[in-house]
Amino acid sequence: MKKTFKIVVIALVAVGVIAAVRWYQHEKPIAEGYACNNNLRLLDSAKEQAASQLHLEAGAIVPEAQVLMFCKDRVMPTCPAGGRYSLNPLGKNPTCSLASDIDHPCQLP
């Protein structure tokens, strides 16, 4: 009887672990996409602030050093999935190199 109980408990724990791993694998890309979108919004805001300070017109390229002045700790945010951010000219949103990856839906509307 005790042996059967132990086997049932082990089986239930195994099922719980498998479910947790599958949930994590499903949710991680979604969370990374949200974090990446937030970073892109922060970069866009920093780019606009730098452009305003430099009196730049639409289409101008804002120097990264100027954008970093408006970022936390003056450091470029990093994509949680390992993508690379491009600031792009004024009037275009910053982009992530992984934006076209279906598992990493990071792009500003």
C-alpha cells in the first residue's frame, strides 16, 4: 500500500513538473516580446527627447550617444531574447532584429 502511494505521489509530481516546463516554454517568448516592446518604447522616447534638444527635423539621424543621455544609466537597453536594436531615422520607430520572428513579437505599432 505504501509503495503504491509513493508511486502515485511521484507520478503526480512528474506531471506537475512537465506541466510547469511546458507552460514556461510557452510563456517565455511572450514575456520577452512584452519586455522588448517596452524597450522599444523607451528608445523611441529617448530618441524624440534627444531630437528635440538638438532641434532635428524628421528623417534626421539622432546620434546614439545623444539618445543614451535619456536612457537609464546611459546604457542602451538590451533585447531579452538577444536581438539588436536599431534606432532608425526620426519619424521611424526603433526596431528589433527579431521583430519578424513569430516567437518574438516585438515591434511598435
